[in-house]
Amino acid sequence: MDNCEQGTASFIEIESLLRTVEEAKKGLDYEVGTLISRNGVVLKEYHGGAHYISTPEADLPLFEGNIFTHNHPSGRCFTQEDILRFIRDRLREVRVSTPKGIVFSLKEGEGEINRSIANVMKEENIGSYIHAAHLMNERQLDLTGTEYQVKLFDIMGNEVDEWLTQNAQEFGYIYSKGEL
Ligand SMILES: [Zn+2]
């Protein structure tokens, strides 16, 4: 029946809610995660640190089938951990927004989906700290301190971005990036 969708927000309304929520995080120097239901209702907000957010185990049932959007003050793409959690939490969509207003999104497609995507990424060392450190060694990037860390995390973020661009579809997911 057509009216089974009554009382739920339209695609446009959810997009506009996401935009408002993500816009408000542009100036933050710490991560905030917002859990939004598939009907476009803000369920919960989580405050984290500069590079992390933790969500309590007890909240897991709230995540299934819903949308989780969080900001990366660093401006980088998803981490490997973000993708592992996306699968563990059985979300419909995970998003990252940046201070410059870029939004990365990974969501379930319409067809069959293959949840092994996160494990495959992990097995292939995509976005792994140790792997990035190896690459830096190989490339003989002679950096120290903060410069070293920044470059390392850049490599990790770029790896995840490139891998998802090439492979997400094969697992039934839609990966996209765009501007707020
Ligand atoms: Zn993240």
C-alpha cells in the first residue's frame, strides 16, 4: 500500500537534515557523531575527541538500519575503523563531514549487499597505520614529529578513499563524496 510511508520524512527532507547537522560541525575541533533514523529523526548525539568517538555497546540496537554522520576535524576520509564499525553496527549509511564542507558517504545499495567489505579492507591493510608507515619507509619520506604524523594519516585516508571508490560497488554499496 502506498500509505505505508506516511509519517516518514522524504529523501529530500533527510538530505536537508543531514546538511544542517553537518554544516553545524564545520568549525569543531573535536568529533561529534549524530545518529539519525531512516525516518529522519535525530536519535542521539555522541561527543568525542580530536580523532575519535566512542559509542556505548548498549546503544548498538539503535544503530541498525539507520544513518550515522560524524565530522573529521582533520579533513580526511573514513578510517578503516569507521568502516568496520559501519558493518558491525549494521548501519544503512555512514558519513564523514570535514571543516571544508566535503562529505564522504558509504551506504547500502538497492541490490544484494556483501558485508565482508570491512574485513576485506582490513585483510588488504587498507588504511592501516602499520601499512602506511611501511610505505613511508619505502618512499624514504624523511619526516619527523607532526609532519610525519600528518603525512601518515594522509596516506591512510587516501588509501581508504581510493579503495572505496574502486571497490564499494562490487560489494553492493554506494560510495560518494561531494560538497555540503
Ligand atoms: Zn571517523
